[in-house]
Amino acid sequence: MRTYRDLFAAPEFSPLFAACSLQVAAQTVGGLALGSLVYTSTGSPLLSALAMFGPALAQVVGALTLLSAADRLPPRAVLAGLSLFLGLATLVQALPGLPTAAALTLVLLEGVPSALGGGVRYGLLTDILNKDGYLLGRSVLNMSAGIFQITGYALGGILVTALSPRGTLLIAVGLYVLSAAVARTGLTARPPRAAGRPSLGETMRGNALLWSSVPRRYVYLALWVPNGLIVGCEALFVPYDTAHAGLLLASAALGMLAGDILAGRFLPPRRRARLGAPLRLLLAVPYLLFGLRPSLPVALAAVAVASVGFSASLLLQERLVALTPDELSGHALGLHTAGMLTMQGVGALVAGTLAQLASPAAAMVTLAVLSVGVTLTLGPGLREPVPARPVARA
């Protein structure tokens, strides 16, 4: 599969693309609205970051308990049900008079089943496109996420001002419901990928098996840690520049979109392995400029350039898929997504804490330096060639 036309000609890719895009739009609009609502009522950078990125922090719970279901439940039912659950939680958050503590508790609860959703979604992608088409398909889903984040943050900022944060949350609810409807009507009722019943024990065994491989372990750490630290920088855009936070977030999404187009469509296989580390360094280095309190145009440019580096995760995901047996593909990709989003939540939490102790700009610089250090440390373990086709062990 080499072109976008081939990709959208594949049965079921279009409805999966639409359902994922609508869910991203809902998360983007709703997250900005809730973050603004919490910051307005509390003045706390930490709580504002938690409101926007808290669901990611809670994904570790789902990763430790639910991921065996990623290959053992019908994917259509899981994807539609998850969107409805997120819509219901967002509806409750929009209720007038809801205490901030209750809203943040719901934020954390949203993250637990979302870990399962990532495994089901991207495991289904390997079924629809096969492993050879995964990189292009995932890049297009990432591009869609970037586009909908750009428009979602821009539109969300307008809606928060024109309506209110609570009114904007209600729009997010409608987007979640529409995502569920598209998944339910557009996807085929496929059977589970693996036999057996999902359980805590199966999840723990699968996680242990995936983590037992040294090459996979390096891939997971490189997927999770640098990415999470830089998302911590993004979590500080609201306290760093409240008036232009939507522009900064949209600029980040624009850079991510450019990186996904580059990595997914134009990078030949022989160059992918060599560009992984430079892209992960690019992800962090531009944030060092925030220590100088740059002007808004320079800040927007730095954020956009840095976000091109997020495309390094596509190259690492391709390596992960090649290192993983088919019957664990949903579990492996779910563990990647849950771990990545959990680290993003940790990054947001650390960023908010540092910002309260020092300043948002100082926290951004600190996280960028840490991200560079992690990338340089992990580099040697990612240079080994991918071994022959892996075989699952009992």
C-alpha cells in the first residue's frame, strides 16, 4: 500500500478514519473548555494541566488491567461504547455547580477505558490494512488528529469566548455521540482477534511477555518518555500565555501534521531508522528558546518546528509492529498508546508542579533538557536491526 488512494480504497478504513477524527475533535474541544474552566475557577496551572491531560495520566490503570480485552472483544462494539462513555462523562462535567474535584475525578476515570480503546483501534488498523500498510494508515490517522486539533483548538477558543466553557463542553458531547454512531454503522461486526476471555491475569501475562524483549523495551521507552516530557511543555501553554494558548496548541498540531506527512508518505524505508533519533531531538530542542521569553511569532514557530519531531513515534511504531507477533498486535499497540498517554499525563503533572515552584517558561526548559537526555541515553539500544519474525511464547 503506497498511496492515499490505496489507503481509502481499503474496506472499513474510511469509517474508522471518520470515527477517530470525530473523537479527537471532541477531546480537543472538550479538553480546552475544561482546562479554561478549571483555570478560571482555581488559577492553578497544575489543575489546569490536569484537566486537559488527566485522562492520559489514568491510562496506566487501563494498561495494567484491561489490555487483554484489546484482542478478545469485538472491536466495533468497544469503539462505539467508548465514545458514548466519554460523551456521558463530558456531559456530567458540563453540569452547572459541579465541584472542580468532581470534574477532575471524571477526567481521571475517562482515561481507564481509553487504554483499551487505543489497543482495539490500532489492532483493527492492522487487520484492515495488514502490517505493511500500518505506517501509512497510522500516519493518516495522526494527520487527521493534527488537523482536528488545529481546528478544534482554534474553534474551541472561539466557542469558549462566544458561548462559555460549559456550552463548549456540550458541543464536545455531540461530537462523541456522532463518533459512536459512525463506528456502529460504518464498521463490520468483526469477531475478536484472539480466543479466550479477557482477564487481569491475561493482561499481566501479555504485558510481561511484551516487556521481556529487550528490543521492544527500548522501543517502548523511546515512544513514551521523550514524547511525554514535551507534552508537559504543551500543558503549560494556558498559564504561559492564556490569551494565545489556542494559537500555540494549534501551532503544535500543525507541526505534528507536517511531520506525519513527511514520515508516513515521503520517507523511504532505508532512511527511517537513521532519522528516528534526530527527530526525537528536534522534538525538544526548540523549547529551550522559551527560557528567553520569545515573542509570539517566534514562540509559534518554535512550537511548530518542535512538533515535527512527534513523527519519530511513527517510525518507532513500525519497528514495534515488526517486533510483535500478530496475536499480540492489539495488546502491544494498546500498551504503546496507554504508556505514551500515561507519560503525557505524568509530563503534564510534572510540568504543572515545576511551573508552580518556578515559572511556566522555566518548567518548559527543564522538560526539554530532560527529553534530550533520555533520547541520547536510549539511542544505542535502537540501532540494532529488527530480528526475524517473532514467535509468541506461552
